Amino acid sequence: MSTPPVKTALPRRIDARKLVQREQQLSGTVPLDSLPRLASSVESVVGEVQAELAFGRDLQRNQMADGQLQLEVELLCQRCLKPVTEHIEAEFSWGFVWSEEQGKNLPKSLDPVIQDGDELDLYQVLEDEILLNLPMVAFHQEECVSRDKFHHGEAEAEADEQQENPFKVLEQLKGSSNKS
């Protein structure tokens, strides 16, 4: 029996310049406790966040990385308010820069990633990418709220409204004064 390969955690801090020079590839997972903004945006993360990155230069000699990530999250269904699992897959192309001015000069195909100082917080940049790829509204693909219950609830609301309508009495008074 062979054991499945163990996924190693990606490094939290990287020097993009060195990785670009070496044309290095990174593959691994991101520890969930290192993604607090993701944790507060979803009900839960199912499994691990897996990511792959390939560093290099594009044809214009820009320092860049192509990558992809995938994970599964549970979000709150906006129909039934119960958890719904969403599979998130994202592909990205980053251009590494050291100022906003440099970022403006990148081609549109590269998303600027500013590296302040000697190191870049890779987890933070990956977390940004995940958050950008979460669906705006989550809901089950199949019908999760019965239409009969919905319509029955509407009928009850109408009946309650008729019973509690304060103008019903005025309508009756107006009707009896017209008969006189």
C-alpha cells in the first residue's frame, strides 16, 4: 500500500524577485488559521486551500506569477438560510511591483501585487484572490424552499392583514351611512 503524498504548506513570506529569477514553482496548501478574513466571510472552509504558482517573466520582461487555487466553502443559502457548499476555483496572473506607479504600467492581463520591502505576505495575497472569487449570493441549485409553504405563508399573511386592518371598521361605517 502506498500512502498519498502529503501536501506541504506554502511559505507565508516570499521574495518575489528571487522566485522570479529562479523561475520557481510552488505548490501546497494554505493553513486555514492564516486566513481570518475568509473565515469571517463564510460559514466554514471544507478541507484545505490548495494553490499552485509558477514564477517568471512575461514577454515584456515583467516579473509575474501565474497560478491557480481551489477550495470548498460553506456559505449561507439566501433562500433557506442553511449551509450550501460552493467549490471555488480561481486562476490568476500577478505582476509584481514595488510601487503603485509601477502597477499602473503593467499590462491589463496582470493584476498588480505590491511587494513592500524584501518580502511579500503570500497568504494575504491568496486570501484576497479567494475573497474576489466568492459568489455574491449563495443558494442551493435545487429547490430548497417549498413553493407550497411559501404560498401558504402568503395566504396566512393576507388573512392576518384582513383581521388586523384598522380601516375595516371605517369601511363598514361608511357603508352604513350611505344606506341612510
